[in-house]
Amino acid sequence: MSEHGVTLDSAKALLARFAASWASLPIREVISSGTDNALFLLGDESVLRIPKRESAAILLEKELAWLPRLQALPLAVPKVLFHGKAKQETGFDFGIFKWEPGGIATPDQIADTDQAAEGLGRFLTGLHKVDTDGAPVAGQANHMRGVSLPALTKNVIAGIEVLADEINAPEARRIWEEACAAAPAQRAVWLHGDLKADNMLASGGALTAIIDWGLAAVGDPAVDYAAAWSWVAPQSRGIFRVSCGLSEDDWSRARGWALHNAVIALSYYRGRSHEALCEQSRLTLRRLGLSPV
């Protein structure tokens, strides 16, 4: 599948061939900042997701298989309405999901940052209680989100060196070493793996939903706790920590994950593309105290 291989006409044809009962609904393309799936609104209450390439197809298949287990959490999670089993003929499956209202959970969409921080903490606490039997394990398939931090040291140190012209590299290395030395998670649990504003929805000033579960797996939840620096408002960070019930070791690993995610993204994309992601990474690095505010 090519990056640009999904069109409105091909989406209509896919529905007619593999989901005839959905093909009569009005369909229109949804403009999204995501790069993995093409989105099409079906009527007013459902959305068709079609992967744009093979790697995205694998992630979507995982969502279709496991999201039904992740319902009934304190925040909404995408609900699978139809699993389009087209892989044998097209090379990929597709999904139809309940459309979640709201907008991207950028700071201007959040009225009460303390409430949002507590709500995200309660959501993660609930997620960690979900049965993990048979679930995918953190590793190469989910971009290593949730693996043991020392396994990522080579790439992180290389990224820090690339960014030494704009961050405090010695302090970044200290944070990383401290995170790697922290005690590991007491047990592996479900994690989202990519908690950033693009994958969170807000409505009426409140955080309402967590979407895009392609990197979900079972591993160290500290990768999600990193939202304390990448998404949670600084003044509400302590509330988030208390809501999650985090120890010093948990907090240290979470800081390490925040550093990892920002350094890897910024060192790769800086001066090339994905400017919004670069700016988000810089914001995280500032919140970590690694560059001027």
C-alpha cells in the first residue's frame, strides 16, 4: 500500500465489497494530522479507518482485536462497530468505529487542568486493572514503547548529542541514567504508548476520550506516565502523580520516557519535517528543565 493509495472512491468500493450494510451511508473524508490511517465519516456517528501502509495495517489489526477488551474505562475508548476482514484480498483489514465527538485535547480545550490531570490518572489506573492474558507484549511491534529503559540507551544518548546545541546535554544524560537505575515496574500492565494531545479528545472543556491505540501493549506503564511532562499542565503535575499513585522509581522512569520520546523525535525530525511534533518535543524538554523556558 502506498502512502497516498486511499481515496474517497476506493473507500466507497471497499465498503461495497466487504461491508455492504454500511455502504449506503453518506461518506466524507476527515482531515487528520495522523499518518497511519485514512479516515472517513459514515453518517454522523461512525468513522471508517483504512490503513495507508503495511505497518499501519498491523497496528489497526491489533486495535480491532483488543479494543473490545478495553471498554468501560473512566474515559471513552474507540468502540469497534465492524471489523472489515479484507486482508486476504486487499492485504489489509479495515475498521468502522463509533465516532467520538470532541476536538484534539490541546491546552486551550481544557478548562480545568487539575480535573484533567486527575481524570487522566484515574483512566490509567483503570487501564492497569484490565486483564492482560494473551495481550501483545511491548517490543519492536509497538516501537519499543514500554520496554526496559536501558535497552534504549544507545539511541537516546545519540539523540542527546545531536541536540547538544539546544539542550543541557549533561543534565539530559543525568536524567536518563537516573531513570535507567530506577527499580523496574512491579508488574507489566496495559499501556497506551502514545499519550499526546493528538490522541486525546476534549469536549466542553474536559478530557473525554483516548484514541489511536496502535502502540498499545503490555509493559512498563511509565511510558504513559510521561504525559506528566508532555501533556499535563505543569501546575497540575503533582495532582497527576497522586492520582496515579506513583513511587519515586515510577516517577523517575516516567521522566526518562518523557526524555526519550522528545529526544528521539526532535533529533530525527529537526529541520526536516513534522514541525508540530518538533515543537511539542521542545515543550517537553523545557518542562524537563533541559532548555530555556
